[in-house]
Amino acid sequence: MWQRIQTLYLLISAALVAALCFGTAYKAAGPDGMQAVSYWQLQKPYFGILLGILAFLIVLALAVYKGRILQMRLAVLSGIIALGMQIWLAWMYFTFEGPVFSWTVVFPLVISICNFLAARGCFQDQLMVESAYRVRERRKRNKK
């Protein structure tokens, strides 16, 4: 499990989701200055719910390392959710008057890239297992 590259990509994604859960965004608080807001509190509870779903999917993808196809599908789904979160953050940045975010705003983009790379690693592992299976089957037929 730990020697596979997709596990490392999923671990990086999980660490970035945890950092995003505990990170803060800054938004303008009138003429007084900036107000620190947790990512859980952005747009009421909806962003926090998406963060929870994303964390659950990544941990589940880490746990089902023996089912490569399921792991690949979970990685792609969590990558799509992370990309949607990045689009949502960009929309909030450009449409609202005066929100200023910290550098953690790019974490969903990095999470989605890591998840897509993990899905690619799962796919390559699956192709390798299928090709080895075909070689074994061919050897069995030739011995008979």
C-alpha cells in the first residue's frame, strides 16, 4: 500500500484537506480592516460540508487500496469535487465586494491535481495486473 505512488498522492491530498479545514481566509470587514474567517464558515455551512465530503472520499480511497478500480473512481470523484471548490472560491473572489483570501485558496487546485495523478497511478497498476494475468493464462494454456 505505502509503496505505491497513488498512496503518496492521496496522502498529500489528505494533508492539504486537513490544512484547508484548519486554515483561515481573510475578508474585508468594512473600513476597519480584515476579518479572519475559517473555511468552514464560508458561504454558511455549504463549504464545510463539501470539505467534509472531500476528506471522507480521500480517506476512503486510501482505505480501499486493494480495490484499484474503486480507488481510481473515488480519486476522480474527489478531484472533481476539489475542482468545483476551486471554481467556487474563484467565483467568491471575483464577485463579492472586497474579499481577500490567503494563499491557501490554491489548495483545492493542488488537491485535484494530486487526486487525478493518483487515479492515473491506480489505472497503471490495474493495467499491469491485467497484463500479468494474461501472461499467466497464456503460460497455462501452453503447458497443456
